[in-house]
Amino acid sequence: MTAAERAPRASLFRFAAPQTFYPLAGRLAPWFAAAALVLTLAGMWLGFFVAPTDATQGEVYRVIFIHVPAAWMSMFIYLVMAFWSAVGLVMNTRLSFVMSQALAPTGAMFCFVALWTGALWGRPTWGAYWVWDARLTSQLLLLFLYLGFIALTRAIEDPRRADRAGAMIALVGAVNVPIIYFSVKWWNTLHQGASVSLTKAPSMASTMLAGMLVMAFAAWAYTLAVTLWRVRPMILERERHTEWVGAVLEAEGARAGGGR
Amino acid sequence: MQWDSLSAFWDMGGAAAFVWGSYGVTFALVALEFFLVRRRRLDTVRRLLRWRRAVGKEKKERAA
């Protein structure tokens, strides 16, 4: 008897079973997507119409409302992937590995966005799209870690081996995340230090900060929505031999017009 | 508000290419990801449904 077939005991662990998590993910995702949309509109409004022009940089600093949330998200998602990988390896829960694989493309997307917006911000302020400083280089390494994780987990046919190989990259690569975060402290970087930290007052106008935080919450909600949507077909794939997936497929097929 | 006109807004103090290049690519990627996720879901349901029916047919034939 597999864990999925056992009677649910604790309420939280109930959702660790694929057949309870699948419909829950489907119900939650649209709400997170709606929240992401509302927060993005609010954040853009704050960013473009409320936040003042920067005294030294002029208007180009408005890239910050995407750049910083995307960079935060790219680091955070990688840590969450490492967390699910560790849970999967220790507890042998297969849904955990699927979660980390469902997160990876969104993390890679945010990582690319952080690099792209950073390049477009760097050109007018530093005079260069790219410099090999510690912050930029470690962030580029993060993109390669994401791409390596995605390539590896998709290249290996046997899902169990793919899960384990991916988990190793996620766990080993997680070391890079604090390196990115503290790079501006540890090395002399062209990239500026943190404008926002938990220990001291933020070095920016409060409306700028508000816009940035709202956009960060938008990125969070978006990640939740798109990951929950992505994990659903992955669960169907993995659990395709079970009765409940059969029932789900027949229901979906009837709705989509006979499963052409 | 710091914009005198719509054209001043689009101009972004001369940094239009950098600001709109950032927002444009980001939203294009978000839209693309949204579209790909949706397509993958539909593809998976169709493929697994076909697979399931093929397996079911095989079983019936073997039983007969």
C-alpha cells in the first residue's frame, strides 16, 4: 500500500497525497493569478505615478520595480527547490521532487529577467551592459544552475533517477544563493549594496520601497499560480496508472470535447 | 505626479529604451510562460487520455 492510498490522518499531511493536492492546486491557482494581476497593477501605479524621480538617476531607476523583485524571487525559488529536494530525499515523498521541478522554469525566468533588466539598467548608469563583478557573475551562475537542473531532470528517462539527480543539483547549487546575496558585502562590486535589509532603515523613498514590495508580492503570487498550474499535469503524468487519474482524465476529456 | 504629458511619460526622461525594454521583455516572458503552462496541461490530458484508451483496448482484446 502506498502513502497515497492510506487513509488521511493529519489534516496538513492529507495534502501531501497527490489526489488531494491535485484538485486543491487547481482551486488555488486562479486566486493567486488574480492576486498577482491586482498587485502588479497596484505596483506599476506606485512605481510610475507615485514614486518620485530619482535625484541622481532620473527616470531609469524605475527598472527597480522589476529588477529587485525578480532577483529576490530567483534566489528564493532556488532555495524552495532545494528545500523540497531535501524533503524528497529524506522523507522519500515523490510529490516534493515534482514540486521542485515545477518551480524551476519560473525561477529560471525570474533569473533571466533580473539579468536582463540589470543589463538595461547598467548601461545608462555604469556605462556597461555587463561587468564581471561578483554579484553579476554569481547571478549568471544561478541561471546556469537552473538550466542545468531543468536539462538534467528532463534528460533522464527514469523519474526516480531524474528526481535524485535534480535534487543533488538543487542542494549543491543552493550554496550559490547566499554567495549572491552577500557578494556586495564580501567583494568590492560595481553593483550597489542592498537598499533594503532587515537590520537598517531602507535607503530609498518610502513610495519607491512600497512599489518595490508590492511588485515583490505580485511576483510571489504569480510564482504560486504558475507553479500550481504546472505541477498538475506533472502529477497526472506520474500517477497515470492510478484510478483517480483515470477519473480525472475522463472528466477533463469530456469537457474538452472527447479527448482528440 | 511627475509627468506633464503622455509623451513625457513614454520618453521616461530619455531612458525609454531601457525602462520599456525591461518591462516589455518581462511581461512578454510572463505571457509566454502562462501560455506554455496552459498548453502543456491540455497536451498532457490529451496524450494521457489516448494512452489510457489504448491500454484499455489492449486489455479488452487480451481478455477476449
